[in-house]
Amino acid sequence: MSANRGVRSSSVVFPILLIAFGALVLLHRAIPGFYPWAVLGHYWPLILIFVGAGMIWDRSHRPQDPSQRPSFPIGSTLGTLLFILLMVVLLWHGHAFAGRGYASSSLTRTHRQQVIETKGAKALKMSIKMPAGDLRMGGGAQQALEAEFSYGGSWTPPNVDYSVNAGVGELDIGQGSGTTLVVNSDNIWNLKVNDSIPLDLEVDVGAGRGEFRFAKVDLTRLKLNIGAGQANVDLSGERAKDLEAEIQGGVGEATIRLPKNVGVVAEVHGGLGSIDTHGLKEEEDGHYVNEAYGKSPATIHLTVNGGIGSIRLQQE
């Protein structure tokens, strides 16, 4: 076997992608109002097309003589660079449009308030599907739900359905897709739930930011999926019963705040991103526990899966 090997395409493609992602994170933190995750979450399959086409080109130009040194993977490298160039064009266009058009879009913004009465429900099963935007959720409602929706003209009105069966309230909130990709501030939901009603919650946000304050909410199960963007989840506070929580993110950042006096066992997988833990110790690869685990009457069973980005577990 020849010792003079060429550079594999993966050794070129992935470093370029990591550099580009790092640049996006820095720009996101440095420029107020710049949220690239919606565009990236929508168009990321193009990287498969561009790199795949480049690999085909590389294979077709591979030397016929196996003793010759393989050529540099020009096709897959150019495919990666073309994908990054396309993302830059889309992000630049979207961000510039946001800077010029935000004021005019706010003039046509719709504000709507809605209250859902409990109707005798002893427990609540809730499903939220939001294409993109800012979702802020917490406790403090007197009824099953107190909601404030604010959305621009490119968004359809959110649809809220509620029914009670055998003492369990079933609440579904959804919305049709909008045309806004970068200006997630055109779609803002503020949702308050009842603290004392046990809540089984599923949230699916395509792209954007999520702020979830569940320190006082009687949460029994949580399934949260944010395709691209930021998620801050507060699970601190006292808990009288176990909590099953699963948090998934595609591209972006996730910060989960955890209690000190309630047992926590967390399984964390960060993909290509970083994992930071404070107040928890790692028992084995990807498994973390706090000092209260196995000692408190209730336990939080947490699973976190991140694609590209950072995951932070912070104990109060």
C-alpha cells in the first residue's frame, strides 16, 4: 500500500463547516437581532447535494493507476464553499431586509389574547407546534392557559383547540408556516399555564428562541424539540414527583437550569458541539448525576440531544 496518501474529502469538508459554524455563533452573539438558525435549519440539506455532487466529480477524476497519489478533493471542497457562499447570501439578504423592514412590519402586527378555562380538568396534556419565532412559556395562570400572541402579516393566526375527556384536558396550539426566515421577532407567543394542574407537555419549534420557566409548574413530562436556535429551560425548584424530560436541538444552543435538592440523572449527547456541566458529575460517558440523586423522593430523568452547538447544564 502506498504511504503517500492524499487528503480525504472529510478532512477538508468538516473543518470548513466547523469554521463557518463558529463564525455564525460569533456573529449571532455580536449582532443584536441576527438569528441565522432559521435559514440554516431550512436550507441545510443543500450541503448534502453540493458535497455529494462534488464527490461524484472527484470520483470521476480519480487516477486510474492505484499507485498514483490521489488528487486533492476539489469537487467536495468547492461544493462546501458554494454552500457556505449561498448561506452568506441568504443570511445577508434576510438580515438587511430585517434592518430596513422591521418598523413597517410592526405596523401590521396583530396582537391577540386568549384564555382557556380548565372546565374541570384535573390534568393537562398540551401540544405546541410553532414553525418559527420566539416562544416564552411559564406558570402563573389562573385557568388552564393564558396566552398572548403577537405576529406579523406573514404569519397565519395561531389555532388553539381544547377539550376535556375523563378529567384530562387536551390542548393543542399550532400555526401555519410563515414566510419570514430571519426576523423571528415577527412571531412572539407568551404562554402561561396553571401551576397546580399536572402538565404533560410536547413542544416543537422549527427555528427561533424558546424561554421556558417551569420552576413552579407541576410538570410530569416534557418533550422539547427546537430545530435551530436557542433554548433556555428552567427546571429548578422543588418537585413532589418524578419528571421525564427530553430536549432535542438541531443547530444552536441549549441551557438547562436544574435543582440542587432534587435528584437529577442526565444523559447528554452533544453531536459536534460542546457540553458544559456545573454541579453535576459524570458517572460514565454522557451520563451525569447530581449530589441529590438517589436521596430525594423525586427524580428528574433528563435526556439532551444536540446536533451542532453547545449544551449547558447548570445547577442552581
